[in-house]
Amino acid sequence: MSTRDEGGSGVSDDFKKAFRHHPAGVALLVTLHDGVPHGLAASSVASVSADPPMLSFSVTRTGASARALVAAEEVSVVLLGEHQARLAVDFATRGAPRFTREQGWHRSRSVLELDGAPLTLHTRTTCVVPAGASWLVLAEVTRIHHGEPAAPLVYHDRTYRTLGPPPVAEQDLHRT
């Protein structure tokens, strides 16, 4: 077991390694900014409040997609299913195809929709906070689109994964 001193680059490296071992659901953050679609893959989406329904996400300050997401009034948070790993890779890779018809994208009203997405949370940005080299965005959920149910796509240790069968039966979790 080892520890590092505060402020050193070792702490930053250890921090990144620590979160590689923390599995998280995968979402696409998408918006239309000045009529142009922008988006990226994220594992930083978190529930903040149920009343009113709010969520948060963070994006690094580099790149046009992050700037467009932060500048947008509305952002759609597309929660991906296990069958959408290739799409997550595309949205995490600079220069890869995004928003193609083959991927299932279309415009509905003034927002982007993804066919086959288990859930899409449409949000209105309420606050953007600079946080180190990132922005933390708070957004109120204004509408939820329920698609076809699917097991979630999870990101763990730089790999997209699916959840296997539970290690403990559901009824065993509730024993007193």
C-alpha cells in the first residue's frame, strides 16, 4: 500500500487510476448548437435531485463538442444500452463518424433522437461551474423518452462492458 503527497503529479495519476476501477454507466451528451450537432461519450453523469429532477455531468474544457455542450441551453443525455458499445467508441474517438443515419440518429422537433436508446433525458442547463480543467454542468430534466429496455453499457478500466448476472440473488439482498 502506498500514499502520495498532496499536490504532486503522482496524486493526479493515482486519482485517474482510482477512477478506472470505479465502473460507471455510459451516456452520450448531445446538442444542436447553431443548428450543428455536437456530442461526446461520458461516464460522468450523476443524479443530483429528484424534486426538481436534476442531473450533473462534467466535460473537459478542450474540444469543440465540450464548448458547444456548455454553451447550449438544452442538452440531451442518452443513456446507452449494452448493444451500443460501438456507438460509445465512435463518440469517444476524435474524428470518428457521429450522428449518422446508420447509427440511428434523426432530428425530432429541435433535438437529436437516437433510435434504440433505452432512455434519453432532455435537459435545460441551469448552472456551469469551472472545476479544474473541466466544467461541471447542472441541468434540470424537462422530458424523458423511454425507448426499448436494455441492459446498461458500463465503462470500467478503459473498457466498455456489460453487466453479468447478479452475484447475489435479488431475494437474498432483502433478508433480515
